[in-house]
Amino acid sequence: MIECRNISKIYHSSDIETVALKNISFVLKTGEFVAIMGPSGSGKSTLMHILGCLDTPTKGEYFLDGKNVSQMSDNELADIRSRKIGFVFQSFNLLPRSTVLRNVILPLIYNNAPKAGRLQTGQAALKAAAFPDQFWEHKPNQLSGGMTQRVAIARALVNNPSLILADEPTGNLDTKTGEIVLATFQKLHQEQGRTIILITHEPYVAEHAERIINIKDGEVVSDSKNPNRRIAGRQTL
């Protein structure tokens, strides 16, 4: 599903050259749940932007669902993002004056999906994200942090994307609430076969994935299956 071939990203500012990524290569199969982990400044955010088609590499190639998106135009990248990628951010990025259900169906509106099926599709996404139906008409400021993040997960699911990309999704949550959100990702992976990439600097969070790619100084320093995978609510698999 995803293949990165010798991806490098170099930023230029005046006469200063900053190498953010150095020859990154890996393959992710459809249905994998992978954590990309690294400290601040490691390059994981830059890699996330490339995987999410928010940016393109300076060198190398990135294939998503068999298509080389490395040199696509901004309009082509926007189309890929809207159809194939669901984003979940640390800061939720919900509209404060819109209801839960309205927030979830917004991507359908932007993509000109038929009006007749929008509500049903949005409701199905909320159910998949384990969000209680009695709160569908609430506003984001009426919800707890964990519930708000589950709305963001439902919004990421609503277009049935090939890839869910979660950027520090538990960063603004306490440990207990973060466990609930991680349990939601694990359920989506196990029951629906969703392909999920989790970006984090926390080893504890990464250990909920089935595979961990460690990034340091712009390079992959390890890439392996997680033998002691945590299941949310339990210690290990």
C-alpha cells in the first residue's frame, strides 16, 4: 500500500541547508498498524507531511496505493488527501459552533458527496469510532477530550480512506483517556482491517501498534514487529 524509496527532504533558508530526512525506505502493507516514533527534531513530522501528501520529498519516491505521488502538483495532492487519507490531529481541529454530526460529515460536503447519504454515512463513522449516539447533536465544547478525539477519528473515517494518519492523537489527553482513544484505533485495525500510521514521541503509545519504526536525526534507526504489543486496557497481547 505504501512504499518509500530513498526519501530525503532538504530545506533551504538563505545559505543554510537543513537535511530533515535522509534516504528513508520502507514498505507498509494494507491493514498494518504502524507507529513512527522519534524525539522532537527527529524528522517524524516531516515524514508525516510526506506520507499525508501535505508535502513532497526533495529526493526519492513515495508510492500510495500503487501511484507515485512524489512529484504531483498541489491540486493532485489535495485530491489524494481528500479521497485516500484520513487525518487525526493532536488539537482535534473541529469546528466549535458545529454539532458532532455536522463536523463528521463536513468532508462529505467538501467532496460533493450526494446529500441523501451524508447523514447515514456520518452516523456509521461515529458508530465505528465508538461515539455514543446521544451526543451526536452536542458541540465540541460540551465533550470530554477523549470524546472529542473520537469525533475527529469518525471524521477521518467518513470518506472511507485507504490510510488513517494520526499525529500525536493522545498528546492533549491524560493517560486514562488516551487509552480509550488507542483502544478505538486498535478496534478499527482489528475489526475493520484499517491501515493506521501513528506518529508519536511516546514509547508507551507506540507500543500499542503492531510494528514500530524509530526515526532519529532524519534516518530510520530500527523497524521491527512489536513483540510486546500493548492492548488498551491490558498490559500485553
